[in-house]
Amino acid sequence: MRLRIYIVISLLAVAGAEAGAVVGEWKTNPQGQVRLVAPYQTAPADETITFGVQFKPAPGWMVYWKIPGDAGYAPKFEFKGSVGFEKPVIRWPRPQFFILPGNIKEYGYEDEVVYPVTAKRNQDGAIHITAKIDYLTCKDSCIPYRYVLNLDVPAGSGAPDAEIKSLIDRFIQQVPHENDEQVQKSLVPERVAVGADSSLWLILAFAFMGGLILNVMPCVLPVLSIKLFGLLGHGGQERRIVIRDSLASAGGILFSFLVGGGVLALAREAGMAVGWGIQFQDPRFIIFLLIIVLTFALNLYGLFEIHLPRRLSHLGALDADDEGPFSYFISGMFAALLATPCSAPFLGTAMGFAISQPPLIILAIFMAVGFGLAFPYFGLAVFPKTIHILPKPGKWMITLKKLLALLLVGTAIWLGWVLIHQIGVGPKISSYGQVGTVKWIPFNEDELDKLVSQGKPVFVDVTAEWCLTCKVNEKFVIHDPEVAAEFQKRGVVMMLADWTNQDLVIGHYLAKHGRAGIPFYALYVPGRPPLVLSELLTKKKLLNALRSANAI
């Protein structure tokens, strides 16, 4: 009797091991799950094999068809490193059709889906499947994920797994035989999002408010000399000149945002990582700005004159003499370039939404930010008489020129500091360790999850050398003795993510939280969702956040 029990247990163990071999481990996130599945307990001798990539989106979330529609992108599959087969082909089941706010059309799957894969066997024996998957999952916002999935099918002989075979066959039967255009025309909307365009208008309002607030963020420090000198140069001038030059400056700002939005849209369509202010991650861009800033600063000091054609003279409106609106247009462009390495309240939400949208919506959101940043100039154009409170230009401006030039020299030093860190000469932020009384560890998302699962609170700071708002927050808030003591008292692990140079891991982390730029701060408390704090920190806000988290 005891022998029979042992035999039954052994058979069940073998059956369990075989059944376990046909599915891979779930990769799970708050937006769903994904894994590899195969209908075999042992590797078949067939010339063609079939397996699948199984997605289970969380309620309300979706993944895309091979033609995503007006937004999103199709999952990308790469099977490099697999053994036992070659020439894998993805089969795309018939999708659902969605219409979102703004009349955005999308094709994808809101429920469980298996993307079947067929491939040719190129050798006998065991099969090893390695699949590198990049995909986007969307609801009200979109979050990208990247996983490497593995599945082993051992050599041997055995019957196919009926359950998994039935699952894959069900989705193979849904693969349409007609061409893509016919499929799209035959579909009707599975879901029409309510609201027609209210959410988009709300995002545009956020973008405008973010741009407006950007005028008073620490990130505008590098362009104060340009803004102040251009403003003071209008003192005592007639109404039409004030209106003309104000609109020219605003036009330069809007043109920069139009170009920036276009470049971001093209980069996203090309599959590149995109985000707000990421141009500052390119050393070539920093070198370009450094040269321009130094040229302006030396010119203000009178060390040399820039001799250009009349229409280009006094580039950047840094001379008191009036040479027409073109110089103010250029100054607006340059001010926009230098003022946007950092995010601002409302702006982070708008840009997080923008990077998942079709090109026209990206441009609309960028232009809304531009209108917010240019709003003071529009206000001056509408009320030009307010300029009369300023003194008329005179000899005093020669001294002011040199004083304001110091701001540009400071900007050049800052840009040089950023460049040194980008090319690897200076220490990385994440290698500092102890800063004052705060001890930092480098950002690692796996370590973050591990620490929280162990019951430890974690504070994440995503920063960069080119982010002045980040530096101000760190110096005057995070490293404040009282705040640092509170962190230490509550045993908070301080984790620093250095985004000075391009880092896809950090970019994906920001995207998970619906953000496209920095600064970004999140407080993780075990058993609770992460608390995302404002881009513009205050000592009071941070202390309240720490003290209100009763679990720590």
C-alpha cells in the first residue's frame, strides 16, 4: 500500500514538472502580466513549432495590435539567444477598436491576449526560448515596459499540453486572413471614451499653467540677464516698439517649442526614448549652449564686438540700441532653450501625457507650454504702458550690462560643470555617498522593491547636474538639517537616480509614474502606494509628508 502511494506521488511530481515546463514565469506590474507559453511538455520533432506571448492587462489597461492607430506603438519582440528554432513569425489576432478623447483611434487588446509565434526547427533536442519584449500599456496614461522572458522545453517524448494548446489555438483562429486595411475598415469601436475632448483640454490647461510657473522656477536663472536686459532696454520707448518687440520675444519662445515638439514627436515615432529636457543629456547640445553663452558674456563686457549683417546684429537683444524685432525673436528662442531643462508643477503631468500621444497632440501640448512661458511678453504687449515705470536707457545701462553679464558667466560655469560630468571627468551624482548628513545609495528599482518588501521606507530623488530646480530643492530642502534629521529618525533609505546622461532605466521609471521630466520625488512606505511630491519642494511639504506617513 505504501509503495503504491509513493508511485502515485512520484507520477504526480513528474506530471507537475512536465506541466510546469510549458509556461514561463509571469512578469507582473501594476498594469498587468506577461509570460511565455508553449503547448509542449517535451520538445516536438515537428518541422514547425508554435508558442505564444501571453498578456493579461489589468482592468481598463490595454496593449496594442501591430498597427496601433493614432497613438501608442506595437509590442516589439526579439528572440536572439533562443535555441532549437529559427525565423520566428509573430501572428496578430484580430484587435479591438477604441476611440479616445480627441477622436484618437487605437487598435489593441483590453482583455487577455496571446500573440502566437510560429518558427522552424533547426535542430533536434531541447528548445530554449529567450524573448526580449518592449511594449506599451495604456489607460488614461501610457507606461512602457521592457522584459526578458525565458522558457525551456526539455527533450523527450510526451503528449502536448491540452490546456495551453487550446489557449494558443483560440488566438490563432482569431488571426485575420485579409489585409490590414480591410481589418481596420471592418472594425467598429469596442469602447468610446466619455468626455468627447474634456481630458485633452484639461491637459492643455496643465501645460499652459506649467509653462507659466516655469517663469519663476530656478531653471530660469541662466536666462535672467537676457530677460532683464531686454525688458530694461524698452524703458521710455514708444508704445508700438514695446508691442512689436514683446511679440517678437514671445514668437521666439513659441518657435522653439514648435521645433522642440516636432523633434520629440519624430524621435518617438522612430522608437527613441523621449522626455522633457532630455536635450541637456547630449554633450554636443551643452557645448553649443556654452559657446553661445560665452560669446554673449564677452560681448557684454565689451571685449569684442560681433560683426554680423544688420538684420542679425546685436544677436539676442543684448544691446541697448534697437535693431528691429529679429533680435528679440532670437532672444526668445535662446531663452526658451535655456529655461527648460527642468519640470514644474502641472508641467510634469502634461508632458507625461504628451509623450504617449500622436504628433499633433504632442505639438499642441508643447505650444500650450510655450504660451505659458511667453505669457508675460503677451501681457506686456497688451499693456505696453506698464513699461513706463522703468527708467529710460542711459549711461547707467553700461554698468548694468556688466553686472548682468556676470549672470551669463555664471551660466557658462554651470554648463561647463554639466559637461565635465557628462564626459565622465567629474564624479557621478550617484557615487557621492554621504552629502552632509544624508547618505545616498544609487537608484536600483529591484533594490527599491526589495527594501519596501522588507518593510523599509525609501525616498527616491531623480536628479541631474543640469537641473537647477533639483539643485535648489536638494540644497535648501532635502539637505536641510531638520529634514535630514527627520529622514534619519524614521530610517528612510535615500535613493538617488542620476539622469545627467541618458538612462533608459530611469526614463522607464519616470514613465511608470506618468512623468517625462525632472525633478521627481517619491516616498515609498510599505503597504501603501508611493507618494509623489511636487517638483518645487518646500521644507514644510516634505516634513508633513514624512510625519503624515504613520507607518514609518
